[in-house]
Amino acid sequence: MTVPNLMRAIDPARPGGPDVLEIVERPVPSPGPGEVLIRVHAAGVNRPDVLQRMGLYPMPPGASTILGLEAAGEVVALGDGVDSLAVGDPVTALVSGGAYADYVAAPAVQCLPVPPGMRFAEAATLPETWFTVWANLHDLAHCQSCESLLVHGGTSGIGVTAIDFARLRGLDIIVTCGTDAKCEAALAKGATHAINYRDGDFAPIVRELTGGRGVDVVLDMVGGEYFPRNLASLKDGGRHVSIAFQKGGRLELDISFVMRRRLHVTGSLLRPRSVSEKGELAQALKTEVWPHFADGTLKAHLFREFPLEQAEAAHRLMEQGGHIGKIALTLTSAGG
């Protein structure tokens, strides 16, 4: 196919609310060495996109100012040195930016095949959450079967992916949600227990649910006042992993409590990692997780899709928190 010189993109000229998400024309990127050019059929919508739109999420050096961290589509061009993919291959990819556009360049090692029978809009919702969950629960927390896990935002993209991870690994997973309906939805997706955090402090409930022991691992996206409650929810020797801090990143830590309980406190960010690190994550997912999409054990958790022209509505839904699972943008002119 002939690749045009210009494409549609969402590239806000200034920080602001969802109304700044207007379609503009931008040059089609060229794939560099080790990269492929993807004709985007769909792009996942994630919390970091909202923060970047607001001017609150600094981009790593060299990242595109076009929004979007995950895209699904077909490979239309290969950069130098790429022999693992071919033109025409359907892929879903983690990118450092640029997915809200008709075309995006992606490192070949960060591309994964679209699972058989899965639509592009569904496949576009997989990379960001699965890379994040695998990097933190497998690589950092070393979750083992028969352990227990506490995850906040049980019906968010990370939440439903963590539930799937727990199902694959044989973990008990306790989630917190903001409504009784979301608690029911999380249970339906496979959570062991779901707590409505509006009912009060979750830590005593977690300890009660675990027979007074506490959980082995906490995966936290909240920070702020949740941090001491998370530590109180852990068993002796438990592991706390931070991946975001929606309620604030400056935390007060009673180090003597950590020392007495022999707790491990760690965390990570995905976007600043090197291409080689992300490539290793992709290879692990391809081997350990992707076969479960093919055999039906796992599925995408697409809540709603919007055309690119309605990116503003997609971000408003994300901010309102009314979704269960993931949101995607579709690019109809790219065949999506």
C-alpha cells in the first residue's frame, strides 16, 4: 500500500480539559532502525493520556507529543534490521506516544500479535495494562501461586488485568472499588473479594478476609493516605508495589513499622524504560500470557469504543470513572 505524507492525529497544542482534543494534521512518521510503521486501526485510552493532556505527565525524551501509548493495526513498513515482522502483520504495540493517529512508529520488539479472532479495538487495550501488571506483579513482586494480592481500582484497566493475572497464577485477589455495582462487576470477572472503599478503612476488612494475616502483595495506584493503610494490610514480610499516585506521591513513612514487619516497598514506571527492557517484557507476555488469549482463558476487557473524532468523549468517560475495563479509540479511515 502507499503510505501518505500526512495523517490525522490528536496532538494538543496546550494543556487543558478534554476539549483540547482536536484532530490535526501531522507528518506520517518514518520507522527508524528496529522499528515498524503501523497503520493504526485502534488506540487504547489510558490514565497517563489524561494526565499528559492536563500537562501533569512529563514525557520521556524523544517521545511523540501525539497522545496514546498503545495501538493495534497492521504493519505497513519496516525499518532497517527488522526481520521478526512482515508487512501486513496484524499487531498490537506498546509505544512511548503517538498512538492517537492514523500511523505510529513502534519498536518491533514492543509489538505483539493480535490474538486470533480478536478485533483491533480489543487488541489495542492489551499492551499498556499487561506490560504494567507483568512488570510489577511478576518481575518486581514475584507473585507465587497460593499467595494473596490487594489491588485498588478493581474495575480499572489495571484492575481487571490484575484479576486475570491472579487467575492465571492461582492467587487470591482482593480489590477495592467505588460502588457496590463495581464490586459485583469485579467479582464477576474473577476477584476473590471486593471491598467498597466508600464504606470505610479497607485495611481492617483485608485483615479480616485473610484471617488476620494480611495479604502478601499490594499493587497500589493511589498513594497519599492509602499508603499507611496498604502497609497495615500486608502480612509480615509482605511486598508493596506502587505504580501511580493519584492521591499524591509525597508519603509519610514510619520506617520502624517497616523494619518491625520486614516489609518490602518498591515500585516502577513503565514509560521511561528502555526499548530493550520493554522488549523483554513483550517476549515474556508472548510466551506466558498470549497463548491464553488464543485458547479462550483470557479475553480483552473493552468497555466502550469511540471514533477518533470523539476523543473528547472518551477522555470524559475516563475522568468520570464510569467504565469497567478499557476504553478505545477507533480510526475508521484506517480500516478500523
